[in-house]
Amino acid sequence: MRKPRALQPGDRIAIVAPASSFPAEELQAGCEELRSLGFDPVYDNSIFERTAYTAGSADVRAEALRRAWNDPSIAGIVTARGGYGSVQLLPLLQPADFDGPPKVFIGYSDNTSLLTWLTLTCGVVTFHGPMIDRRLARGPSAYDRDSLLRCVARPAPIGLITDRRVQVL
């Protein structure tokens, strides 16, 4: 497995939209939260493309992911939203697109297909964690900031997750 390096203050984090579209105000609030964590959020205009159910065509979404992954100035990638459509990218992606140094990739919900593909096909450690819409955009009350930072911003095992909202089953 290829583990990405720990994120550091000032690192550029690309926001991509591999699945459903999202409200622009959520994007701006999510960017503010990433800045409060010490990161520099960036995105390209393709993130605002729309189809009936997705944030643009599968080709546009796949190309945005490839661009972010292959940009040497980007240290990590956070997905904007889940919902529907990320699985449409899989036939358009090649493992060779994701050679080179691995990057932090964070998402959940519909983006689980990408998390799984990157892990099983490309051998990259990925992170099931807060996306922009409904999590990062709503600040620390909507996600466990401590667990996120322990997972992606330090080069040590995460240890116990102690957030009071987590219930072990």
C-alpha cells in the first residue's frame, strides 16, 4: 500500500466533484473550514458544471480528478459531495493516471467507489472522511476535527477515536 504523506499547514487541497452537484454556499463555507485547518483549498471551474443528477459529465469529472491528482502543487483531494455518479468515472480512469506520489483522498457516500478503486486497483491508502457539503461546510460541529487531523496530518497511527458522537457497535 502507498500511504500519502501527512498534510502540513499551507498545503493545497483540491476540491473535486466526482458525484452530485452541491450548493455554491456550501463550497465557500467548506473552503473556510479547510482554511481554518491550515490548508489552502483550490478548485477549478469545472466543479460548477451541472447535469440532471451530477456535477457535470463523467468525462469532465474524471478529468478534474486526474488533473488534481497529477498537479504536483496539490497535497490532498477532498470531494465536494456524494449522492450519485462517482461510479461513472471508473471506466474512464486508468491506474497509470494515479502513479507517482500518492495524495490524501477524502470522501464517503457515493465516492466510496473511488476510495475502493484507488485502494484496490492503485494501492493507495484513502480516507473515509468529511466532504465539503454538509460536513466541512458546517464546521467542527458536523465532523470530528481531531480524528480527521490525526488521520491525514500526522505521520503516526490515529489511535483511539474518542469523539463523544461515535458509538462503538
